[in-house]
Amino acid sequence: MPKLWASTASPEYDRFSASPWVHIDSGSTTCSGITMERGISDYNLEEATTRKKMIELSKEVYIVANSTKFGKDVKIAITPLDNVNAIITDANIDPSYPPQFRSIRTKLIIAD
């Protein structure tokens, strides 16, 4: 089975990230933390670097994260919320978050 994600330390990652022919219409990823101030963040440098590159190459960006990720600002910043079209989360999200998304570009989608 081919590798879907390459390590940031690999030649495959270097070729992928430098390739002028990689264009992604709609990309989705996950994260370890979401804050209104810093946006999307993660613990792992390799994963954060790969996610950041995927976001840069995508026309539309969707983050899928459970409600426990909100309010967590972890080690490595990936991207501010301005670069994210929507965040999809579960219905257990703290009720203080949905109103905060009304004044920004990023949509909050709460799954049933």
C-alpha cells in the first residue's frame, strides 16, 4: 500500500511540498488544539508541518476536531482561523464558542 503521508524528514515530503503540480480543491485535517487567538495547533512537529503545507496547497480547508480540542493552545501553531473555511465538531462543544464564530470568516459546523 502506498504511503499517504510522508515524514517531513523524507525525500517524498520534499518532492511533495515543492511540487508545482500539487493543487488541492478541498482539504481536511485534524488538530490537537483550537483557540480564537492562535487558531489551529498541534503537538507533533512533523504532523504540524505536513498539515500546514496541506492547508497552504488547498483552496478550501476543513478541520475535523472533537469538542475537547477547543480552548487548547498546544506547542506548534499550524494556521490562524482566517485560513480555515470551516471547523466540524461534535455537539458537546462549550456553548460559549458558537457565538464567537459569528464574527469571523471560519464557519463552525456542529454535527449531531
